[in-house]
Amino acid sequence: MLAQQHRQQRIVAIADRDMLLQRAETLELPLELFDYPPASLTSFDEGCPDDPADAAAGPGHLPGGLFVQHVPVSASVCCGQLDTRNACYVLSTIDAAVDGCLSGRFAAMVTAPLHKGVINDAGITFTGHTEYLATRTHSEPVMMLLAETSQGPLRVALATTHLPLADVPRFLTRKVLRRALNILHEDLTRKFCIPNPRILVAGLNPHAGEGGHMGREEIDVIAPVLEELRANGLQLIGPLPADTLFTPQHLANADAVMAMFHDQGLPVLKYAGFGQAVNITLGLPLIRTSVDHGTALDKAGSGAISGGSLNAALSLAVELAGKRQDAERR
């Protein structure tokens, strides 16, 4: 469905071309595919510079046409049906996008949702895009989601990501929190061009530990890290009780929130902007954005879906890539 829209930037889909054609036929949508990288310039590519591998170059993305870097599926795909035989195919598409970004052929990568369970059922240990990209790029990334609200952008980063709740206190160390806050501060400054960002930091426990009566993580881990980083010039407020942190009076002058675990911060953000929010992986040597939702297998192939979050993820990837190019020119 995204192929039916006009965009100034060229989009390259990394997928099985036959599968894309089959889905277009099912949905009765016009679709003409062009091999990426193209063997030669075509009317679709008219006006592009001599380097057709530049995904951001040329006249942009024209409705009804799509560049495709073909990665073949291992088994035929039925809409809404998981198949462990295609687990490696899914990971291969991610690998191709990462390779393209690291080589400079792509300006950014935008990922669609994937089903973690079927990849694990195939015998491949997998906890999510963020952790997989960390391994592929030898990085220690931070997950952040962004939603546009009536009060302005709400950015929520996570100190820990896809962990069972019982494991969060053990993994929330001073080292982990220090790294996450430094990456958040650096990327807000470098990628989002926010000078001296103001970051609200949540406590882990109810009432931010109530002075140690409801847990000591705030005393033993969070507060010492905040004090250390404030001495380095970071503008950090907290630790704050999570149940009041997300009120308008606290968020009014904040550039981002650091939540301690996945379901502390993301339910609030998704309530504020579900279907239009974007997931951004910070701390990577590339730009990666993603949707804010899951696979919705029950809607696969029906056409009864909203592309709002994917459109927002594409737009943000373009914006961040543009800011990076501007910074490199300076």
C-alpha cells in the first residue's frame, strides 16, 4: 500500500519480489517492481544521478512503482500464517538493510513488525530488532519511541528493553543506566539537534521507592548515576515517581523521558499516540526507525490496516537522514 504514495525520496523494499506481487494482486493494487540496484536507468528512474545505488537520490518514489532488493523466501507464504521455515528469510532482510546502511548505499532503514516467537521456534535465539541490531553493529543501543501529541513530541527511552519484569532489578545496574542516559543525551543532541536536552528520569519502584521503604534501586543505583552525570553537564531531573512523571506539568519543558523498563513508559506513549508513534533505535552507527505495533496476523492480506505508524517511521527516517547530511556538510 505504501507503493501507491508519492514520496520525494526513493524507497527500496527488501523482500521477496514474487510475494510482493502476489500481495498486490490480492489487494487489487497496481504494482510495478524495479530491481535494486537497477541494471540501467529507466523511465521510472529518469533524472537520477549516475549512481543508482543512492536510495535517497533521484526523482523519488512514484505511485505504483517500487524498487526491490530481492531476498527469496524459503517457503511459500500464506497471509497471516507463521512458518518457521521463513525465520532465516526474515533475518536476512534485516541483514541486507544493515549492510546497505553501513556501506552508505542506504540513508536509513525502516523496519516492519516481525513475530519474535516464530523465530525462536525455528531454533534461533531472538529477543527483538533492538538486540539483534546491537549484535550486528557491535553497539549498545537504546530503544526510544516518539509520539506527536497536542502538547508536542513525547519521547520515551528505555533503560532496559525486552526482559521479564522479574529480571529488571538485576539488569538495572549503574553501568546500564549510565550508558543509556549518555546515549539518549548524545542522540537527542546529535540526531535531533536539541541542545542541552532536558531529560526526566523515572524511578523503578512505586513512589520512586518512598525513601527506601518500597525498594532501594533509586538510592543505590538511579540517584548516584544522575548525580554523576549532572556533574558532567547533563540536564537530568529525577528519579521521579512514574505515576506522576507523565503529567502535563512535568512534561511541559521536557525533551525526553527515561523509563526503567518496557511497560513503565510505553503504555503511556502508546495511549497518547498509538498508530502514529515511531520506534527509534539510538546509539547505532546507522539510522533505524520502526512502527509502534506488532504483526496483526489476523489482518494480514485484508487491506484493513492503517499505515499511519509506518508512514511516520518513514518520515522520521527521512528527517533524521537529512539532519545528518546537513551536519556532515557543515
